[in-house]
Amino acid sequence: ISRRAARELRRAAANQSGDAAGGGPGGGGGRLKWRPQRAKGMAEPADYPPFQLGKPRFEQTSFYGRFRHFLDIIDPRTLFVTESRLKEAVQLLEDYKHGTLPPGVTNKELWGAQKIKQAIIHPDTNETIFMPFRMSGYIPFGTPIVVGLLLPNQTIASTVFWQWLNQSHNACVNYANRNATKPSPTSKFIQGYLGAVISAVSIAVGLNVLVQRANKFTPATRLLIQRFVPFPAVASANICNVVLMRHTELEEGIDVLDNNGNIVGSSRIAAKHALLETALTRVVLPMPILVLPPIIMSILEKTSLLRSRPRMVLPVQSLVCLAAFGLALPLAISLFPQMSEIETSRLEPEIAMATPSKTVTYNKGL
């Protein structure tokens, strides 16, 4: 390196050791507390702003910002994070929280550590979420179920099986990503699960029977209509699933937080908003997944490629479902921020009186 660069490095090292010994420029002793640094003359990527613990990397006031945020949360690569890497990420965030970061840690590394923690650990319970029920595992583990739901020429038995499997998966994902600020008995989970399964199966089977008995439809038209039956069944069951599994929140309320992250109290009104936002998300989510693939496949199946190679229909349909699922999930859960904000004037009087903040936040769940 040049002599000038060497002098600058020696000067920086001397200043650093002086600060460490004297507790900073003001002296007085104490422990040196590190903050994210970067080498002189090296700019960090624009996508990595100054790190804020517990805050999203992308701004949440716009749909696009939330979309990029949830792309991070559902990134399937986090499924392959090892236990040791998870511990490192959590420890790095703890070091940041206590101001004891090692030298040279960048904002990119801190954002990466937070991404890993948010994808794997529940924000309310701090427990590790079982892999198939994480949001990052929703697409890989859910796509085979979607393919099964959209298989043509379904029998009553196959309809019941795929609807049961789909609602079982949804129920577990809902429970694993619920708002857990208030304890909920296992009986409530079972009640919600059974309600969702019964509603999904009854609607799907009922619609299939009606279509099969409709004599005015040609066989081709009847087959096409049957492909769209899963959507109303799944959408209705999703609403039933959310309401039944989380209705205790309507009775007891959910925690609302002030600007400093302190719990102000429990609000039933905030719980209503949380459940409404989640239910709307659950209706929007299956739209592209269960509507687009039947339309696309009805077109592709008429092409010479698939007509001459019928064995390729299922792999192509699987790819179409995977693409639709990959697009629909981040779009649906980006409709509302995970930590939603509400004015205290719209909540219970005791909440408004308990804090000077004009707005509070709550975890709506996923």
C-alpha cells in the first residue's frame, strides 16, 4: 500500500486505541461499543440502508416496499440455514442491541442476520417455527397440494383428500404464524381446524356434484368448470379457518404497542382489524393460484406440444402452479403491513388514556 495510506491506517489505529482506553473522546473509561462500519472509500449497496433492529429493511408505507419485504420473509433459501448459522445471526443481533458489535460488521450482514431470524423464529414466542409451516416453506410444501387440487376428473374421494390436506397445511401455517401475545388453548386450534376442513370439503364436494348433474353443460365445459371449483371452496374455508382459530383474540384482544415498542394494553378493536386484514389476505391468496393455472392449462393443452406428449401435462401444470404460487403469496401478504398501525382515538378509551402516542401498532399475524 502507499505511504499515505499506511499513515492513515496507523493514525486510525491510534485514535481507536485511545478511544478504547479513555472510553471515547470524552474520556472517563468504559467499554468500547461498536456500531456498523465500512472501509473508507467503500460504499455499501444502496439496498442496505443503515440497520434498525426490529424494523423492516424496506419501507412499509407503500405496497412495493412491503412486497420486497415479504419476498425476503418467504425466501426459500432460509430453509437451508443451519442451527449454527441461526445462532450466529441471533447473537449478532444481540451484540448490536447491547452495543458490543465486533469491528467491521456491515449493515448488509446485520440485515441478513435479521432476515434469517424473522424467517425462522416467531416474533412473539421467540420459538423456532417448524420448517413446513414457515412462510418461507409455504410455497415449496404447498405447491404439490395445489397441483393435487387442480387435477382434472376428480372423484369425491380425491376431492375430500386434497381439500383435507390443503386445510391441514393452512391450519398449521396459520397457527404457527399467529399473533401469540395472548395464550390460546389447543381446543381452539382443533375447533378451527375441524371447521375449516368441514367447510372446504362440503363446498368442494357440493359444487362438484352440482356440476356433474348439470345436463346443459357439455362434457368439455363441465370439466372446465370443475377446475375452478377449488377456489370458492378454499377461499370460504380460509375465512372460516382464520376466524375459528383466532376468535379468542376477538374476546380477549391483542397487545398494542407504543412508538417505543412498549405494550400499552390489550385491544379487542385492534383484534378485529387484525382478523379482517388476515381474512382478506386469505381470500386474495388463492385467486391467482387456483384461477390462473386452469386458464393457462386450458390453453396449453390445446397446443401440439402437449397434445402429442400427454405425459408432459402434469409437469407443465406443476410449473404453472409453482409460478402462480410464487407470485400470489408475496402479493397477498403485502396488502397490509405485518405490524399494522392504528390511531388510539379509534381504540378503547382506556387504551387512548394509557399512552400519549397518537398511534399504536399491533402484529396482525400472517
